[in-house]
Amino acid sequence: MVAAAYPDGMTAVWLDEIRSLVGDRWSTAPSDLDAHGQDESWHPLHPPDLVVFPETTEEVAAVVSRCHTEGIPVVAFGVGTSLEGGIAALRGGVSIDTSRLNRVLRLSIADLDCTVQAGVTRHQLNELINPQGLMFPVDPGANATLGGMASTGASGTTTVRYGAMRHNVLGLTVVMADGRIVRTGGRARKSSAGYDLTRLMVGSEGTLGIITELTLRLWPIPEAMAAATCTFPSIDAAVEVAIETIQLALPVARMELLDEPAIEAVNAFDEMDLPVAPTLFFEFHGIRGAVDACADEIRRMVGDAGGTFTWATETEERSRLWHARHRAYWAMLAARPGGKGWPTDVCVPISHLAEAIRDAKEDLEASGLYAPLVGHVGDGNFHLCYILDPDDPDEFARAQAHYDRMITRALAVGGTCTGEHGIGWGKREFLREEHPEGIDIMKAIKQALDPRGILNPGKVV
Amino acid sequence: MVAAAYPDGMTAVWLDEIRSLVGDRWSTAPSDLDAHGQDESWHPLHPPDLVVFPETTEEVAAVVSRCHTEGIPVVAFGVGTSLEGGIAALRGGVSIDTSRLNRVLRLSIADLDCTVQAGVTRHQLNELINPQGLMFPVDPGANATLGGMASTGASGTTTVRYGAMRHNVLGLTVVMADGRIVRTGGRARKSSAGYDLTRLMVGSEGTLGIITELTLRLWPIPEAMAAATCTFPSIDAAVEVAIETIQLALPVARMELLDEPAIEAVNAFDEMDLPVAPTLFFEFHGIRGAVDACADEIRRMVGDAGGTFTWATETEERSRLWHARHRAYWAMLAARPGGKGWPTDVCVPISHLAEAIRDAKEDLEASGLYAPLVGHVGDGNFHLCYILDPDDPDEFARAQAHYDRMITRALAVGGTCTGEHGIGWGKREFLREEHPEGIDIMKAIKQALDPRGILNPGKVV
């Protein structure tokens, strides 16, 4: 096996020592290193020097402890679906692959909770618990690991109803920078016992600790589920219905916006024949009567807005619809073969959503960029996804400039530069713009918990 | 005016300087000092040396900055309804009374959010927004300030439906220990922009910063609201219905348990004639059909459990019921004139709730203590409220020993020593027991953000 170039302070001796902590579960094969140095976005490759595959919290702690002593960077890796370069090993070091931390440790149907290792994916968990009548609803699209979703502060299509990761994580096991193992939170539904370390770790992107286990809130599968696709004469009309839905507090479980380019991409990629128009995908969950009442109200609003409302009540039809929505990112990439994806992620107060989308799309046209739009519009969160020619730096520059303007407008109305993708290393300057005073507090916390700066260096702060 | 004894490092000169920062809005009158040194619980009096009444974030910052330079303790004060001694000035210093930070700064009906100063009480906010069709649902019983509720990590009767403070605070303005003003979070419904400083501050009890402004999520007043009282042949039967309600995910808005002594106290205090039996108070919110469907299901369950279900659909009747429930603490105090109240606050996974309550009540009888029970049972949270003779140290000792056992049992099943009252200085040893590793992380954060230890010293960590 060929050893890669070591970062400062990482010698072959220490590499051997770290490897020895995980038996034969490690790799320095270039293909493995590369696979752990690039996520699904445009961010360039930054491979680690070593990948380890621990199976227990204690193994992670042993590796981190050793890296701490030697000042070697440690980056946690789930399945690599991050979108802001979160898993890039900017300074080399050790990638902790969580794919073998893949056990569901405890499931309590009576308490609607479970404890899983960080490498369990959301599909894996749902396949286990769905037959028991339970579900874990947070759905970022990709079949990410639950540890990765917590680290990123992920949310997604169902957050309008079930909240984001931070609302559904009850407790964590975290390996701190010096290898200490800390358990945060617990199994109680609520607690005021000291500082909320759970929520501090959720969204910290592996820079304050490595999440190895999660205690998660589960939800009963609702008695009734139904979906509808609604097309509109204009994107403004679609957004207005979304806003009204939130303002009336109608209990939709999902409400996803796709613009015409997104619908075209999905139709082509998944052999669908959705009408090419601004579209809202709805899902309704609840007891039968409540689902019907909610859908009736939406149908009326869609009609008033000049749109059409089409039911998808059959499970298969519903699954096909959401399958297509989940694959929208890959559909967009396929629409421009060879292109690199760069999904934007602003989130604004809902009364500013129509304007934010209108401005972004007008500016997009002026900028001559291809970027279909999907949006978790119930949360005020939308993604224009630039598909860029990797060999055209001018196109990248125009996308960067467009994104800058979009974020500046979002911040001006109290919005955020990232609703759910995190900061990674792609958005650090925007974090400073969004939290000019808070960034120093974040840095003080980082310094207190990781004074040697070994945890995912170069990210977030 | 008589100057009180100053803590180390606080001289009359600095006292004058601090006073000069707030015009004539300060007091050293012994009655004012005493009123700011004791909360509503049994904790003994610890008055500050000075009370100031700032009106802006900038005034708070000026006071804190000066205190930081001089090493003078600073304790934030809302209306003094804390229950774990959170506002006690254990080392004297300056009490920052937030009663003049009482302005609603911004209200957006379209976005269902608002920004308020920390001294705005929840009733004050609701009186303003209810006529607009909006409500702020978090309800700890007392008419606390929103700043105090956030600092404590409060929740209460509606948390089963609307979440706790941590779920309803979108952003904060915080004065840090050195007087810096930091804005956390924002107005977007969700964000993954850096560390979650908002949730770190919520529940930190004024030990990491002084909250001066809050951006809050608001909710539409539901189309229909209805309440019911249900009495049961045994407390076990009542708890079993509560557990089943949660496990079926029935969307109740409130579900409060009262045992016979609590009902007796409420009846006597509020001239009610509720049947003396273990009782669940329910409230249902939603569209009319959903409220009816949910209530029908509960009625069936209550019948199966041998209980009786009585509607309280009229607004007046419903208000009277909840008014009585909110005054339960004072009703209990009145049941034993001259007594001191000591409300317990454990929270357990719901499958352990019946056992936790049964064990606690059996132990209570064996201990010869008077302590009616109320519980936010949908969250697994309940309060036995010891009413103690302040002149009987043996009774206090028996209560302490009983509470120790109750918490030990709660922690053994993954529960917490405080669901919503916080740590204050009453529960610091239990915090260590609950988070033996986490406490060191909390201390590191405290050290990083308040190295001189001036913010609410002696509390939480």
C-alpha cells in the first residue's frame, strides 16, 4: 500500500500506530483516499492520508486521542453527500469513515425513540422501524447517515411538519478533540439540565466533536397519507399559495416547489410526464378526516390562484412522485452532462419568499446561468442549483457573483446563507457576514473545545 | 439610601459609576434588594447590592462592561418566578431588572414572528397579538418574562403540542460577559449557519450572557379549541391514558395530570367543585373536524380505562379550568398556610412514567410528606410539590432525601433531573450526576465565554 504525503507532524510511525488501533479496518489506497476527499458538490478534491473504519465509539476515541497527541487532523465521513465540502480533508490527516458504525443499538416502540450508531443511514433506520408503525421523518433527499445529518444540521422536505435534525435528536455520544467520550442529552422529551450540548453539536460539522451515537425521536406512521401535484400559471402564484398555507397553519407534511427547468429535468431523468409549469408537490399526513380537510383547503387555494390540483392517493403513485423529487439533483446534473452541481441554499422569512425567488430568477437570466429551482418553501428555504461547466472559470465566477447577491438580499431581510447545507468551507465568508459578532463567540467555543484545532480544520469558523 | 455590604472588589466608587449609567433607574433600598434576591421557591434570600432598571440593550451592555472590568457579579432578573434560586445574588453584585425592557419591537403577522425585549411577559405579548389571530403558546404557568423563560429553558402545559422555549426562539440579542452585544440566529425558520448559539443561550440561566431581546415564533390561534376533564379510578389508569395518547400521536394541545391532593387544593383555592380523583385536563386545538376526531378517540380511551370524560367547550368554562390549573402552585401553598413550596421536576421516557409516579407517591407516603402532584404528562414531566414547614429542618431533610431518590430513579431510566425549571443553585449536584462527562464541557464553555465568572456566579456549573 502506498503511503500518501503526510501533513506536518504526521509521520509514518504515527500512521502505523493509528492503523494499529482499528485492526485491518483502514486504507491508504488512493481510490479510497480520493473517495473520502470529495463530496457531491463542486468543491475540489482534498483527500485524507488515511481512512479508518471504526466499529465502536471506543475505537473512534482511541484514534482521535492519538491524533490529538500528534496534532493530526481528523475528519468524520458518512456517505459523502455533503454539499459544502464538509468532508474535504483540507489539511490531510485521518478520515473516520462511519460506515461500520452501522448498528441500531436500541429501539423503544413505547417511547417512540431509538439509539443508533452514527453510520446508520436514514433509509436503513426506516426499513427497520416502518414495519413497527414508526418512522424517522427528517428527509434531506440523499440517503445520508444520521450522524452526517446531525453534524450538518440537516432538514429537508418534511421539516415544515416534523422539524429539522436539531428537533429530532434527543441525545448524542460524542468523541471530543482529546478523545474523551461525552454523552449529551438523554431520553427525556425535554430537559433544562445545563447547557444544551446536544444542540451545540448538531450543526457543528465535526469541528467540535465526532458524533458516534444518536438518540432520536421517532414518529408514528400517520393513519392516512396523501399527495397532490399542483401546477400554476406562474411561479409567483405557486409561492403565494405556499405562503398562505403557512400563514393559515395548514398541517401539510411536505410542500415542495419546482420551477419549469426542474420539472423538465425530472421528466427527462425519471421518465415522468409532469406538465412543465411551476409546481407544488404536497403531502398530507394525519387521521383521515384531517388529511381530507387540509387537502380540501389547499385545493380551494390552488383553484383561486388559477392552478390545477391533481391527487396522487395511491401509495405507488405517491412513491414515484417523491422518488422523482429526491432524484432532482441528479436529474439536473444529467440535464447538462459533464456539469458540476452547485446547489444554493438561502432561507428567508416567508413573507419575503416570493420576492427572493423572483429576484434570484431574474438575476439568473441576466447572468446567463442554468440553475433549476427546488424549494422547501414552507420553511422559506429554496435551492437554485447551478449546473456548471467545470472547464469554464467564467461561468463559475458568474455563479459566485449571482450567489453573493442572492445571499446579500437574504441577509438583508433577516434570512440565512444556509437553511440546511451548512457552512463547510464553501461559505465561511458568508457566515461572518451573517453573524459578524457571533463568529467570535463561535471561535471562542472552538478554541475551548478543540485547542489544537484537529477536528475538521478549515471548516465553519 | 443605605448602601449594602459590597462583595469583594465592589467599592462605593464603582457602585456610583454603575448607577450613573442608568440615570435614576436604580435602587439600593433594602426592600428592593430583598425583592431581587429570592424567587418563588424555598431557596433562602441572597440580595444583590444594587438593582438597575435598564431600558435598552446598550444600557445593559454598559452596566455589564463596567462590572466585567471590576469583577462585579451580574444577575439578570425577570419577575422572580424562577424555582431553583436562579435569581439569587449568591455573591451580591448587580441585579439587572428587565421590567423596563418591556417593548415589543417588531411584529410580523405575515411571518408569524416578533421581536421583543426580554422583560416582556408572555401575557403582555399574548394580549397584543391575540386580537391579531396569533398566540405565543409556551406556558409555564406563571406570567414570566420571555427573557426569563428563555434563560431557564422553560416549557409547560402546551409543550406537548408547540414545543418548549428552545423550539420557539428564532434568535436572540445577548450581552456577553465583557459587554459585547451579540445577535444570534435570525428570522429564517431554520438555519445551519455555524454553531447554534441561540440554543446554547436558551437554558444557560444568565451564566453565559444576558438575553436582552428575543425573536420568537408565533402561532395562529387555531380555528377550534375545546377542553375536557377526565377523572379516573386510579392514578395508574390516568397515566396509562396519557401514555396511549402519546403513543398514538393524538394531537392534544395540553394534557395535565393532577392527583387527589392537587384537586383538593385547587377546589379549595378557586372555589371549584371538581370530583376528587386522579384527573387529566385535556385541551384540543385545530380545525373543527380534527378537534372532534381527537376528542372522540380520547373519550373512548378514557371510557376503556374506567374513567369519565366531561367536555368544557365554552370559552369561559375552559378559561376557568386553566386558570385554576395555573394557580395550582399557590393553591398548594394555601393548603398549608405558612409553608414553603419546593416543586420537583423530573422528566422520564413516557414508558417509565407510570412507574416513576407510582414509586414517587409510595415513597412520599412512607416519608410522611405533603406534596400534591401536577404533571405535563405528555412530555413525561411531573412535579410533586413539597409544601414544607420552614421551621422544621427534619421535614426539609426528608424532602431532600425523597427527591434524591426520585431523581436517581429518573436518571436510571434515561430521564432528567429537570424537565423545565433549570439547575439554578438548587440542583448543581444533580447536573453532575446526570452529565458526568458533559459538565466538564459546560465548564469549558463557561470559562471561554465568562473567564472572570461575573455572570450569575454559583449557578448551573
